[in-house]
Amino acid sequence: MKDICVWIICVCAVVFGSCYVYKIWERKAIPTTSTWIIFLVGCGMSLTTYIIAENGDWKSGIMNTVDVAYVAAILVAILLWTENKVRFRPFEKWYLVGAGLILVYGVATGNAWNLNILTQVLMSSAYLPMFHKLLVEKKKTDSYFAWIPPAFTAALALYPAIYEGNALAVLYAARALFFTLVTVFLMFYYQLKSKRTASTTQ
């Protein structure tokens, strides 16, 4: 069952990632370049520290492995087919500073487990500007293809993580599931609200 979950997660990531990349190519979705850069930094750090801490048990932590490939593919599509310039906002600059400090801590202590936990905290904070934007603009600002697939794969990834009793893998999948579901809920809520507002003004 564990291997089945791993293969399903990989297939879903390829299918949904391809769909989102296609939307970017068609200019139906224009994500912010800097946002996906900091996501890649977080995912990359998380995967590296996880592999070290868990002696290469990539199957239990398949969600992290898939996320790195998923985010990297989207970032490449953004760089190839959009005219977005890389402009780091103040929060993103602080995020990268935080990532640097965590790396310094990791090199100094050699504790990959604690380094992974700190990375999960850092990755959680990456959602705050997006939540702020949704709450301020009160409208859907991105494609569901960016968030529904990660939510689905995160839910599925909990099985191999829990089955193997891998705490770091469980933490990663649970964190990803929580924040992606909150994102999808906010987008759906404001999309529905805007449609109701439009219908009442007609």
C-alpha cells in the first residue's frame, strides 16, 4: 500500500504540474516569481535535511521530494513564459535571511533533525503574505491548479509517513495539507463572494 501511495503521488504531481505549467504558458496564470523562488528554497532545504536526518528514506517523505520537482517545474515555466521580473518584497528578503541563518545553525550544530523542524517553521511563514493579499484584496488571486494538487498529495502522503512512524515526514505532509487547504478555502470563499456581489448588483 505504501508503494501504491508513492506512485499515485508521483503521477498526480506530474499530471497536475503539467496542467499548471500549461496554464502559465497560455498566460491564464501568472504567478509571482519571487514567491516560487522562496518556496523552492524552503522545499530544497527541507528535503536535504530530511534525507540526512532519516538516512535517505525518501519514500516516507515522498511529499517533500515531489514538492521540490513540482515547485521547480513551475518556477522554470514562470521564467520561460512570463515577463515577471524577480523583485523580492521585504518579507521575502527576511525569509531568505531566515533561511541563511537556519543553514548557519545547521552547519554549526550538525543537527539535521532540528534544522528540518526550523525549516518547516520557515516554510509555514511563507504563506503569510499570500494570506494577507487574499484578505486585503478579497478576491481569488491564483489558479486552483497551484494548490489543490498539493493538498491532495499531502493527504495521500500522510499514509506512508504514519505507516512508517516517520515524524518528520508526518510533520511535512500535515503542514502542507493544512496550509494548502486554508489557501484553497480562502480563494473559494472570495470567488463565491464576488459572484454573489456581482449577481446582486445586476
